[in-house]
Amino acid sequence: MTLSVDPAQTNQTAQARPALDTGTAAAEDYAVVRRTLERITLTWREQPSLETLARETGVQPIQLQRVFSRWAGLTPKQFLQAITLDHARALLREAASVLDTSYEVGLSGPGRLHDLFVTHEAMTPGAYRTRGAGLTIRYGFHPSPFGTALLMATDRGLAGLAFADSGEEAVALEDMSARWPAADYVEDAEATAPLAARIFDPQAWQPDTPLKVVLIGTDFEIRVWQTLLAIPLGRATTYSDIARRLGRPSAARAVGTAVGRNPISFVVPCHRVLGRGGALCGYHWGLTRKRAILGWEAGVGGSAPR
């Protein structure tokens, strides 16, 4: 028996097969993108890494990067940053007069200054000018939700809190100790561990046991840092708003410098200061960490004691 083959039919079949294969691949790619978008939308506060997203969507990181970029026009990290920035801008829109409100309800007093229930005192200008001479500062490195935390304390309270990525602990210590070069530094993680435990545990933020901090800086820096303490959890403000609150509306740039020199990150919430229009700019320990802190605070806001 002779089998007759129609050349036209053969060509049609050959052309249809790649189209079917391409359609299947496109559907699979879209499924990856859809799962990634869902994961980012649900877990943006945790700032998931590319590796984490890839694992949760069942593909290799390099494949996820390629597929997502082709479909969305930006990388998963860029999309995550955009989502975080949108939330930060929303905070800013909701809190245009947050500092005025905070002061009006008494948050500028020496009692409960903000969600960590902080009470503070400032070193005298003379003590600051001696560059820390006569101070003994104990320090230790501890895990935190935002990488390794370096805590520094005097006998009067917490004096410093910095962050470091793995392997960069010595750099963070050098950066912090350069602020008070004449002080005596003693490594004592046992002494700073209780501070780390309560700072990063919202359930430990209790009004009857306020966290004591000591602010060591110039008069202007201390005024800026005290103003930062009035920004409530889940809210944000701008450099110009702080300058206006201090009676120096044209000093937004100087405020920005003082915010950048804040020695007690997270506790004195310089991460809640945004640029004009809600831009996440100017964080000494990195914008990725700033995004992570804002996201973490958005997540714990409802569970923190009031």
C-alpha cells in the first residue's frame, strides 16, 4: 500500500507545532510570573531575596530573573522596591502633620516618646566636645531582623545601634567608634544582649520599663534626634517638616546631615524620614535595610503594645 502525503498539509503541521510549543512555554512563563507577583505582594514586608522567591515559585534564580524581566520589564528586586516605595508614600500622605500631632498629644515629653517607650537624656555639649573622653562604652554584636546589630551602651543607657552585613562587623564598629574616638571601648556582648532582646521584640516594649538612651552629639543634632523620637510607628515625615518644627524652615539640608549621623538607628527612627514626594533616600545603613525596617514596622504595628 502506498501512503500519499500532501506537502501543503505537512507544512501546515510543521508550522503549527512551534506555535503550540511557544504557547505552552509562554503559559509556563506567565505562571512563574504570576506566582512571583503573588509572593512579592504578600511578603514584601520581609523583603524576600531572589533566591527565596525562586525557591517558592519552583524555578532557578537565573530563570526567574530572566522570565520576570522579560514579562514585567523590570527585575523582581525592582518590582519589590516599587511596592515598598508605594507603601512608604502612602505612609507619608497619611502623616503630613505627624510631628505637629505628636507634639500636641504630649509625645515630646520625657515619658513615652514613641512606640519603643524611650526615655532619653543628652550629654552636655562639653562632654561631646571631648570626643568621648572619660566614657566607657560597652559593645556587642547580636542578630536582628535586619542583619547583625551592633549595640553600644554606657552606664547611663544605650548610646549606639548600627547594622552590618555578614563579614562587615569590623567596618561598622570602626564607623561607630570614630564618632567618639577618645572613649574607652570594651567588648561585652553579655551586657548588650538584654538591650538587643527588648529592642527587636515588640512585646517587650512596655511603658513601665522605658528604654533609656543617651544622645551624644551637637546641640542641633540632639534637637533633630529628639524630634525623630516623636514620629510614631507606621508613620513618616520629611526633612523639611522637621526643619519647620525646629523653627528653621530653610535648614532641611542641615537636618538631613543630622539625621544621617543618628547614632541610635531604629530606636531613634531616622528610617521614618523620607525625601520630597516620599522617596526613600538617605539611610546610613543602606536603602535596602531602610525598606526592610519600614516593611517590618508595617507588619508589627498592630501587635505592638499601646
